[in-house]
Amino acid sequence: MEGSVTIADRYMTNDEVMAYARKVAAGLKDAGVEYSEAINTLMRNDIEFVVCMAAAKLMGAVATPVNWHFSAEEIAYIINDSGSRVLVAHSDLWHRHGPAVSKLLDRDVLVLLVETPDYLRAPYSVADENCPLKDGETSLEDWSNGFAPFQDDVEVKPTAMVYTSGTTGRPKGVKRKAAVSVALKNHHNAYIHGMRCLLAAPMYHSAPLSTADGVWAVDGHLVLVTRFEPETYLAMIEKYKITHTFMVPTMFVRLLKLPDEVRLKYDVSTLEHVIHGGAPCARDIKLQMIDWIGPVLFELYGGTETGIVTYATSQDFLDHPGSVGPPVEGAIVKIFDDDGNELPAGEVGEIYCRHPGYPDFTYQNRHQDRLDMERHGLLSLGDVGYLDEDGYLYITDRKRDMIISGGSNIYCTMVEAPFLEHPQIMDCAAFGIPHDELGESLALAVEARPGVTLDPADLTAFGKTKLSGFMVPGTFIFMDELPRDPSGKIYKRKLRDPYWSDANRQI
């Protein structure tokens, strides 16, 4: 193997990563982990994250990353729901959440720690005293060194199980019957042997994890970013002669806000394929990116459940402004009305799609939810849009009550639930409003109890005690009465429309 993984001043060849992974795989086998059984990671992007993904594949386990921004309750939910009996975590994250998580687990879980390295401490303001392992804790490296390298590689390798937002507000684990081949993702040379890929987006999300997995599959060079900072990102592109990268529109905005003399002093001419997806991107932002870096910008549409179903080149976007591209080879994309009738070009309805090449999946412990999202053999991700006469797909709205802020899915009912328990709130409704960097930010319309005056700072503080930080509304809107239909249901469209009318986009 000729590839490598780099983060900060740390470098490992893919051969070295694999040697480490074989010892971890042997340890997992010795711990009783069986084929298709989950193992969890609670980690920021790091080399050990890649090691654990490789180890799981070797012995047939299902790597299941946990969003490290989650609260203790949310972390415990995923560990319990996934059925995992092994968790690998950065030490500071476990020291912060571990005592509370442990009380909520429904089984014994082997916890293996990676001491949070220096290169992650400063970017995330981690105190040094929270990082060293404590008495009785087990180091992943020391533990794995006690095993001979695993050699009985399984033939049918499971794919990772990523948890995504669900219709009840609880995350759902997308569990496939088999791994997805890199050939299914390799549109317009997205994955080529020896590629040099820069990755800042967190690998607990589906698209960044799939990107890292693809780089590994073609023996490429993966360069991990400790934390996205615009000028540093450009410097890394120049230093490592980056050819490929996955980004979200928030990063585009921050890069474009750099002064021209800063942004243009870095050589980005090695870039061949800059892919983005998972969040709406304003048209003018995308045009500015293409004007700057050239026609190397690509956009995908799909989801953890469906895989990639459309792919837009820069030229596709210029010829069909606002489109997310035509269906990729083999993919089926149709628009249905509420009665399941297929709609003609130009008419807006719910988007249903499928790529038969992707192995089928179910939701962990929630197969009925999997059945409910299917119609005529196609799957809905909850988006609304239309196909033009040329077969290009446009996304206009989301049918399900969820927003995407900075690439993170936020299910509105999860935000509303704790605020509805606030003693001074009569009712509330969460929704997304335009944000230049995040695509959308979270707003909460609040109807207070009679005679009560609420303070936004107090509600922010309240939210922080109940929710993960990225789920706390950034804007509070106070109303005497929330808009409702005759049945009493809140008209969220009436809340959203005033904010989106001048945004030149609807999501």
C-alpha cells in the first residue's frame, strides 16, 4: 500500500494503519464481538478513528460512530440502540460524559481510550488535565498490543452504520446488508489511485465518512484537519498539493470572506475535485467558488439511506442554475404527489429515488420506519422538488420537519420538546432561517403564557442545559399567538416565509 493518513505533525502509511488495525481487530474478536455486531467510536477526526474503521471491516464488525457533540443521554441512546459492547473514545470526551453515560447503559461496555493528542487540545479548548488516562482506564494502543495481528479477513465486509435524524426525533441507525463499493461513488473521478484528499468535516457524518472510506479503498493520501480555519485550510491545500476535498457550504462562505490578498496568495491549482452536499448552497456563493477555483466544484444529492443519486458538475450548475444535477448512471429519481401519482417535469412534489446498485438497508430496531419511507420501490428523504425538461433535479423544500445547519441535521421536535416543558412557555415552533455561513440557522418562535415577558438570554441558558450546543436556537421570536390552521396545527410556513422571501432560495 502506498497511501497514508496525516494529521498535524503525525503521519502513518496505510501499511502502518493496517498493522495497527489488525491488532485492534484481533482484540475485538477476543472480546467476543461477532460478525455484523456494532462497535462505537466517540472521537474527533484522528488516525485512530481510521484505524477503528479498518479494524471493524477486517473482522466483520459494523463501525458505528457517535456524534461527539451529543449529550450523555444521546450518546447512551446510540450505544444501547446499536447493540455495541465496545466503545473507543478520545479521553477528554469520555471524562466529560462517561460517568453519566455509564449509568444509562443497558449492558457492560468495554471502553478503550485514546489520550486526546496535543494537536486536538488547543483547537477544541481541551484542558490538559482532562486528557491523561486515569487508574483503571484502558488505552486502545496498549490493549491492542497484547494481540497477534488478525489474519482471518472476512470476505463480505459490512459497511459502517451511521445514525441519521428520524421522524420521531430520535436518530436512526442505517444498517446495510453489505458494504458499498467505491465504484458506485466514483463519479467524475471522485476517487482515483493516489489521490490526496483534505478532510475537515467530521467523520461521524455519512458523507465525510464515505469520503474517507473511498480514499482508503483507492490507496490514497488522507489529510485530516484538526479544525476548519479558512486560511489554514488554503495553506494545507498548497502544502500537501491536495487534489480532492469534501466541503460544506459554510466553509465556502468563510473562505470567500477572507481578504483577496490572503485568499489569492495560496496555490489551489492542484484541486481536481471539490465535492459538496448535505446542505443548501446559495447560488452566488457557488458561482464565486467556481470563478475562483475553476470548474472543479461538484455537488451530490442523496442520503445515508439512498447513497448518491444525482451529481452536478460545475458546468451542470452553470447550465441549470440551482440544480443538484441529473441522476447518476443507474439511479432512478421521480416526483410524486401526495397520492403517489408521478408528476411531470416542472411540477413540485416529494422526491423519491433509488440506486439499485446500493445494497438494501434497514433502520436498526425500527424496520417499520424503513418500510414507511418507500413508495413504488423508491425511497424518500423527505425533500420536495421537481425535475426540469432535461431531467435535472431541483430541491425546493423539505417535507419533513428538519433543518440542516452547517451540515448537521436538527430535528425540530427535539428542539421544541424541552422548551415546551418551560413553565413560562405556552407553545413554540422551531424552524430554519437563512444564514450566510451555516446555510440555515435555528429559530424558535415562542408564545409565552399570559402576562409573562421572556428574555432571549434566559432561554438560551435554559436550552444549553437541555440540548447539545448546536441544537440551541440562535434566534428567539416572541409572538402573542402562533399562526395556526383551524385544527390548531401551527403554520410553520407562515413563520418561515418572511425570512426566506429575499434569500433567492427556499432551503
